[in-house]
Amino acid sequence: MSETRVYCIANVIIEDAELFKNYEKGFFGTIREYNGEFITMDDNTIHLEGTSPVEGRIIMWTFPSEEDMNNWYSSEKYQDLSENYRRPATELKNLTVIKGMPAR
């Protein structure tokens, strides 16, 4: 596994805000358990170019390594949280992981 920092970017459309709040309450703790850090989220992104403007919320967080990210994503605690709150509360447009690059 890579020791390169990885960044997670999710795009969700929140369909049940009350249920999604339960997901958010647990989400931040689960990423911290695996050395992750929340970066930002935005419900009103600015579309500059391209044919597909983003709908919904963009959420970004990071882990120090791909191994930490994989351990977080496959953890029972996160999967239970996702199954019980995120999936029924949202339409997931995508969840993407990108690898960081050294400073230039």
C-alpha cells in the first residue's frame, strides 16, 4: 500500500436530512479513528466549465495513506454507519479517492 496521502471526495444528494444528521454524527469520529482528517464540504459549489454541473453536497477528507483509507472504509463501524444512515438518506453520485503528490 502507498504511504502517499490520499484524498476522498464524495458527491451526495441528501434526500432525508434528519437521517443524514445521524450519519454525520458518526462519520467524523470514524475518519479520526483511522488517522483521517475532515477538509471541507459545500452544498453550493461553483461550476466553471464542463457539461455536468455538480448537484448536491461535495465532501472532502484525507488520510495519511491508502492503507488507512482502506481500513476505514472496510471497518465494521463505518460500513454499519453507511448502511443504516448514509445509503437510505442520500443518493450517492460518486465517491472518489485521489492520491496526493509531492509538493512542487
